[in-house]
Amino acid sequence: MKLAHIFENNESWIQSKLDVDPDYFKNLSTGQNPDILYIGCSDSRVTAEELMGVTSGDAFVHRNIANMVPNTDLSSMSVIEYAVKHLEVKHVVVCGHYYCGGVKAAMEPADLGILNPWLRNIRDVYRIHHDELEAIDNEEARYKRLVELNVQEQCINVIKTPVVQQAAKNRGIKIHGWVFDIHTGKLIDLKINFEKILEDIMEIYRLD
């Protein structure tokens, strides 16, 4: 794609919005009040707003390699703090996708330089669920299951944060784990039992 085309596309997009609502950008500039914090993968094939069918202002979006929520990552932690405490989102979604390059790289014994500490978080997920994953003979099925388990563990990491624990207690925020199937375009709800996980981890991770 030529970069010049991006600016042409931008002009067309502006006009398409104004054709429907002449005050679209005036209203957009007044502030944001999203219901959803979406934490997804940086993969160029997985665009948050498009796959959810939402428009500008509906979702606060954070993306990184393999939709990770490590407690040492100030970017992820700052996004969660801001979205939950200040924007008061009602839902936090962690969305992974099948055939994720980050998850695939974590499954292979290779030195990937600066990526090593990031991918180690996914390898930790493999270690935690080692017995289940090793029992899956089909490599593709094991790969897809690790994508799902990684989403589950990142949801748990979200729940461990104090701001989410407080929001769960005070206003009933919900956490969701989804997977996007690139082969079909479908969003799959992993039906993460937020309340059960919160109850199970409170003994160790309670912060209030």
C-alpha cells in the first residue's frame, strides 16, 4: 500500500461520516465514554473495532504481541488503571486469536533476542498447563488450545489487579475471554467464570 493512499482514504472516510451526520466529529471531540476495554493482539489481521462491529468511542483498545497482561508491563497496567478507574468501563475483554504468531513462537525452542522475556510469559502458561497440552497429540489442536489457555491466564492477570478487584466489588465490572477464529471470522466466547476465578484467587491476591 502506498502511504499517499492512506490520506486519500482518510478524506473519503471523513466525507462518509459527514454524509450521515454533519456533527459527527463535533460530537466525537466532546469526550469518550466506552463500555469496553479491549485487550488484543497487535496482529495486523485482527482489528478490534471491525471484528466487534463497533464504532469510534465504543471501545478503549490496547494491543500487544499475543494479547498479554504481564504485571511488569507498565503499558498494560496503565491502560487497565485508566480504563477501569477513570473511564469506568463495564467490561474488560481479553481477545486472542488462532494462529497467533506470538503463541507459535513461544512453542518453539529458539532464541528470539529481545522477544525472549515477552514470550516467556506465554511459555509460563504452557508450563502451568503442561499436562493438558502434552496430552494433545495433534500439533495444531495443541497450538489452538494454548491460544485459549493464554487468554484465560491473561484474564486472571487482569483480575489480580487492585483496580479491577475494587471495580468488581463496587460496581460489578465483568471480565471476558474471547478468541477470534481467523479461518471463519467468528468470535468465540470462552465463557471465563469471572466470579469463580475471583473467589479462587482472593486468598492470595486480595489487595484490599
